[in-house]
Amino acid sequence: MTRTRPEQIEMARSESSAIQLGTIVQLLSALACLLAAIVLPWYFPSDVALVRGLMFAGAGFFVMLAILSRIFRQRLARLSERWNLDNRVLVPREGFVFLGVMMLLAVAALTGGSPVTGNSLLLIFGLMAGSFVVNGWFVLAMKRQVTGSRSLPAVARAGVPFSVWITVTNSRRKLTTRLLQAEDDVEFDGVRFRPGVTFLRLEPGSERVAAYRLQIPRRGRVIFHRLQAGTQFPLGLGRALVHTAGSQELLVAPCPGRLLPAWSQLVSRHGQEHSQRRLSQFGREEDEFAGIREYRGGDRLRQVHWLSTARTGGLKVRDYRPQQKTSVSLIVDLHVGEETAAELPEQAISLAATVCSDVSDDQSGSDHCLILGGTEVVAVSAAAAVDFRRLTGRALAECQPSAELPVDRLLQQAAVVSANRRSRWLVLTTRPQAWRGEWAGVSGPGIQILHLTASNLRAWFRAAEPSAELLTGESP
């Protein structure tokens, strides 16, 4: 797989910039009128003023037509696509060189000395012009009834390459399309680039599928604009394009890192303290009922099963076993302010993605919840581990920190979610320690508040280190 930096892609795009063939023809017509205004008076000296006036008027008309077509080219393109009259042919760099040679031959033929030399140059000019027209006819014929589509993954991870699949279909009964280049128009973080794939041969009535690889360095939203496919076969002097309507978006979720032993010790110690506190207050009410057994010394009287005791004559108690899987509810408070480091919210998002991935992997049968607070408050809950990772990935990809998020909104959302849940709360907040008392109103059996700083983040987890460059490349 060949990888290319976006700067190189933009440079290649600017170097191969093309102009519509209609604009070239209009400019050439204007130039022909100007040449005629100079040459024709030599042969018609009696009507010099009339001939020159007509030729200059024709040149001005064609120049104005070319300017108007360039100004309103997008509107004209939409109308032609809507009416299925899109017969535009673009002239690439090679076509301009070819046209330049043609113009030199035309000028030399019109202003040359000997009639023999002039006729020979006009013959060569006609052959080149015929080749140019035949190439335009070929590319127009090969692009008709060719359609394309794009297939994206559900969610991508920052720094992890993923595939974008391109499907092209030739619905014609005859005429094979050759050297079809399908190019995407992708935008991320204000940068636009054009990855794509090449199909060497597309037979009539056939369908071909190919993919290119894409790697996005940061979380965010990637916009895929219109997909275009075109061919310059056989001479490379012109290119006709096929466009797909509409655009697509892809969310890039943060890539999970690695939790360090300090994090596991911190969370497990709080979990043990929470379990002991619940045990002292409510006994074993939170544990799973395992059956009826004989009374043993140290059992609480509230565990006695009086019906079984009366029936058997021996003291019987209810047997409880600790729950194997305990759900965890996570609150991420993305607060920004003057006292907050610029990179701290992004590090908090990376830690949240790591915690969600770790919790769903270790306790896939539990019902987990994520409450994400930023410019908007979003609650994500799922019982299946796959759904939880997918939903949290999408939520973390779109969230943005906020300086105006009140704690009360997070508390209200937490109270709604925790109404029917018996889980621990883990709060990750970028607010300073002065906000610690605000979290006391969270409704739930237990809560652990972690005020994130650069030092404790380094001690708790290692963030993933994706490439800082946006890379694209065609699959082998």
C-alpha cells in the first residue's frame, strides 16, 4: 500500500487541475475570430471595416460566453445532471500541451510564407484536431450508464487504518470502459484531499469493487463529498466524469489506550470500600440468592428463612453469593476554563474511551452506562458489550468541551439513569477540586469522583499514540 501525505495530494490535485472542454472551445473560437480579423482583410481589402467589426464582435461574444460559463459553472452542472445532459469533458494538463501545439500550427499555417508549407501545416492541424475530437467522443461514450457508490464502516478509530469500498457498475450492453479512475472528495478538519482507486477494465453489464485505505489521526467527523469517476482513455487528452449525488459522514472515535496498575488499584479499592459499606448497612441484600442452607455461627438473624425452619425443625438461613458482574456507570464532565489545560479535555476523552473499552471487555454481561457532559449532555446505556462500545465510540467522537455546562444538568441526568440501577458511579471531571462538593447530590449507592490533572492522568493510563499525519493509500 502506497501512502501519501495530504500536502502531496493537494499539490497533485492543483497540478492536474482541469478546465471544461466547452470553455476551451469558446476561448479558441474567440482567438480564431481575432486571427480572422487580422488575416481576412488581406484577402478582402474592400470590406476591411465590416470584416474586422464582425470578427471583433464574435471574439467578444465568445469571451463573454466563456466568462459566464465559468461564473455559473456549478449551477449549469447541477442543471445538466438533473436533466441527464451532463456531456462535460475536462481538459487535463496533457490536453493543454496538445492544444498549445495545435494553436502554433494553426497560427503558422495562417501566417506562413509559402502556400505549400501552409497547406501542410493545416493538414497536420486537422489531424490533431480530429484526434482531439475522437478522444472526446470516446470518453463521453465510455462514461455513459456508469454508476458508482461508496461503502463506509460504521465507526472508525483514530490512528487505525480502515477501508473505504468503491463499487462501479457498467450498465451498457456494449463498449467496455477502460482505465476508470474513481476519486473521493474527503474533508477532515478543514483539509480536503482526493484518495481513490483505478479500475483497469469494466466490461458491459459487470460490476467491480475495490478499496482504498484511510487513516485519520484524531477523533472527529469525516465528510465524504461526491464520488466521481472518469476515464481519459485512449489518448489522455480529455476526461469525462460521473458524479454520485449526496454526501456521507463518518465518525472517528478516540482510540483506547492502556490502563496502568495504579488505576486498577484505585478503582478496586473504592469498590471494596463500597461493598463493605453496603454490607454493613444492608447485609447481603445486593448479593444473588443461592438457596437455603443450615445456620452457621455468625449468620445474621435477618437471613433466617422461617418457613423452612418451621417445616424442617432446624434453623435454616438464606444463602447469598456475591454478584459476579457489577455494572459501572461512568460520568465524564468535560469542563474547560481558564484554569484548565488546553489538552486536558482530549486526554479525559481518551481515558473515558479506554475505561469504556476495558469495562465492556471484562464485564460483557453487565448493563453499563455513560453520561457525557459537554456542549450537550448525552446518556448512553447498553447491555451488550458490542453495542456499548459502538454507542460510546460515537458519543465520544462527537462530544465537545464546554465552559458553561452546569453540574446540575449532569446530576439530573444521573438521577434519571440511576433510578432503577444498582451500580457504582465513577465521575471523571476536568473541574478543579473546588467543585468536589457539587457531586454530593448524585442519586446512587456509591460514587467515586476523580478530578483529572496532567500528573494523575500520566499515572493512571497510557494514551494510544497514533500517527500525527493523515495518511491515505490504495489497497494492494
